[in-house]
Amino acid sequence: MVHTSAADAIIAGFNAKYFFRSWRPRTAIPLADTDGNPNTAPDLTWTPLLSVNHPEYPSAHAFWTSALTEAIARYFGHQASSVDNRD
């Protein structure tokens, strides 16, 4: 159940990533003069620490982790804590 939830989240999440096609900083910073906003300037010397080859939004970690934790919580049952707002 956990792996199926994660797989479904990955499929849906990456469909959303390629639907929205949000720029990553490695693309946006050097091409800032092409974004239609006169207040942004490119920095051609900037280099990223990590280069990932898929769009920025939505966060893969967020949709994958949410699916995993929700599946685990539903399997084992959810016990509300003092910081939890869910019923």
C-alpha cells in the first residue's frame, strides 16, 4: 500500500511538474532578462551546487513524502497529538 501510494504520487507529481514547467534557478538566473520583468537582471557567472533535470514545481519531496506518511498513518491508525490539528 505504501509503495503503491508513492508510485501514484510520483506519477501525478511529475505530470504536474511538466504541466507547470516552473524554471529552476540554474535556468532562471542566467536567463533572467528573458522573463518579461525589467527589474530582473541575469547573472551569467552563477552556477548551481546541484543540477537536477526536471522542473522545480511542485516539490517531489513533498508529494512523495506526503503519500508515504498518509499511507502509513492510515494503515497503523492515526493518534492525534497536541500539535496535530486533524481529528
